[in-house]
Amino acid sequence: MLTILAVAIVFNGKVNAQTYTLTDDDVVVINGEITSCSYSFELTDIVIPEVLDGQTVIGIKTKSLENAVFYAKGITSVHFPTTIKYIGGYAFCFNQIQVIDFSNCPNLEYIGWYAFTFNETIKSINFSSCSNLEIIDDEAFSANDIKEVDLSDCINLKTIGYQAFLWNGFLSDVNLEGCASLVTIGWWAFSGASLSAVDLSSCTSLVNLGLGAFDDTQISNIVLPTPEYPGFEYWEDNDGTIFYAGDTVSKVYGYNAKDVYTPVTFTVTNDGSPIDSATIDFYNGPYTTNELGLLELSNVLQGSYTYTVSAEGFADAEGEIFVGIDSVSVIIEMSEVAVTEIPEKLYLVYPNPGTNQMIIDFPTDSYNGSLELYNNEGKLVLKQNISFKPTIIQCSKLNNGIYFFRIFDGERLIKSGKWVKE
């Protein structure tokens, strides 16, 4: 049997005609996210352009294994647009990709779980422009032939997930030199490789070094890094044995930094009465107070933080707190804004509860504003400009549950609250 593969030749950064550039007819794009692809893949060297169906391509949707956008298509190469921000779970698993080049992806923030797993052919990855990359999720590159992982340019990388690079038997070098923001290296993240050494000294934000992260390698032991965040006291392994920064330890166990997280509680009131659904922009927020005017966060990494508290009809409250070893309680007394500052008519958000649509109405016929919608974990799930009354927000893609909205006039917050999708 003769197998013919399309081979791409690159001259001065341009790909020749043997590649295939996806077209509007090949894909479904929703809000800049590729959700499906119907191309037949006669040519397997694929180019994803920056614009499809009139939309800037920013992501590839996370789906189940069998329904993943580019799952098991026989793809041998993929060229990403500079606009890409995230590559969803399972997106390119079970293909035949050999080289992954992210050097043209300065906006890339997230690589999803199993995104490139079980290609079994990936030999190299170029992360050289990925300064905005924050998460390499679970098993993203497991079961391949990667020889080197250089993350030195990933200065904002926070998480290397569970088994992220597991079973790359030829992997002999991992460079974490620039990873001063790295908080977590997951369980067995680099297990099953040919590594003989790893240098964690630049990982000064590390809190969790997962069980067996470098197990089943040629590494004989690990030197624990010296964290630079406030509150660090010591490292502790899975058995509760205490170690200190700079100690040489076994590669087999997991290690957690201790006494680095602290509970923080905000209480928001006006004349002693609690303010429900006040928005607190703090730490990994924004968050929203409950009916008692409380926001309770159990695990805040120690350090100095600013916060902004906003509520409809009240002037914003701003401040700064230092989170040390002892729990922190912050009481915010909100002041009402002057009557002249309150819009003549309330900005209406309805129906609430709603189903597939949220409608926003406001006093003027036209408006230069925007809406931000967050889930109950504080993650931004929708952002949309508001120009004309009423504005209809399509929410059919959102899961049922509780959401928190913020409406802005330019950069000024004018309304916030809770919205429920049923």
C-alpha cells in the first residue's frame, strides 16, 4: 500500500500550496470559537486563518473525546493564527502531528486537557513567544516523542497540569528558567521521561509540586526551590515530613508549601445594613457578596492586594490590604452617591430568572457601554458591548445556574447584580 502525505515547504515564513487553509464552509465559529470542522482532510497540513466566518478566531472549543473539533483527523501539521487565545480539551488528540510551533501565538493563554495527547509523533514544541501562556492542562502533551520542553519564555505560566508531559520517553531536557510565576506542577507531570536533572530554582512562586512529578526518570533527587512570596515557612511531603527551601529530596513524593494561604473575609454594609450582591474586585475575582453582605475566601495566597467594591447606588470603595499568616477581616462601609449621579431610570436586566436571553434596557436610546457576565466561580464567561435599547444578550450556550453581571458606562461601573439561568 502506498501512502501519500501532503508535505509543506516554507519559504520566508509562507506556506506553499500543499497546505490547506480552512475556509468558512469548513467550520462553525461562534463568538470567535471554532466549534466543529467538516473538512475531509485530504490534505493534512492545516492552516487556521485569523478570520473565519467574519470573526476573529480566538479559540478551539473543548468537547468530549469523540466530538473534539480535530480529533483523529490524520493531521500532520497545524499552523495557528496569531489571534489564538486558547486550545480546548481534546482538540488535536490522536493525530500524527510532529512539530508544534507556538512562536506565532503571543496571545495564547490556555492549552486544554488532552489537547495533543496520543499523537505519539510530536517531537518538538516551540513555546518561544508564549509570554501570556498561563495553563498547560492535564495530559495536554502526554504520550508523544517530545525531546525537549523549553518554557523559559513562559513568564506568566501558573500551572503545568496532571500528567501534562507524561510518557514522553525521549524527553531529556526541561527548561523552567523563566517560570517565576509557576504555582503548580501536577502529579506525574514529567514522569516516564529520560530526564537526568531538573532545575527548579527559578520557580519562586511554586506552591505545589505534585506526587511523582519527575518519577520514572533518570533524576536521582530534586532540590526544592526557595519561594519568594510572603508567609512561606517550609515544605511538607505527602507523609507530613517537613523540609526546607534548598533541601535535596526524593523525586518520588509530592511537596506542598505550608502556611502560605490565609482566610480573608469582606463585610459590605451601609449604615450597618448588609449589601447583597456587591461586587468585590479582588485576588482572582470579581466576587459577589451574599445576602448577609459577606464574602468569605478560605485560601488567599499571602501578599499585598488592592480591592474595589462596587454596588448600585453607592460610590465605589477602594483600598489595599496585606494578607499575612493571620486571618484577615475587612469591613467596607459604602456611601450613597449623590442623587444627581443616579440615572433617571434604573438600568433593567430581565427576565430574571431567564432562559436563553437576557435583556438590558436603559434610559437613553443609544449607549456606549458593555456587559460582563461571570459564573459562580468568578470566571468571565461572556462580554458584550451595549449600544442600543433594548440590547438582547444570547445566553443559550451557558449552563443553567447563578451568574453575576456588571454593566459599564465606558470604564465606570453603573450596575451589578445576580442573574439566574433556568
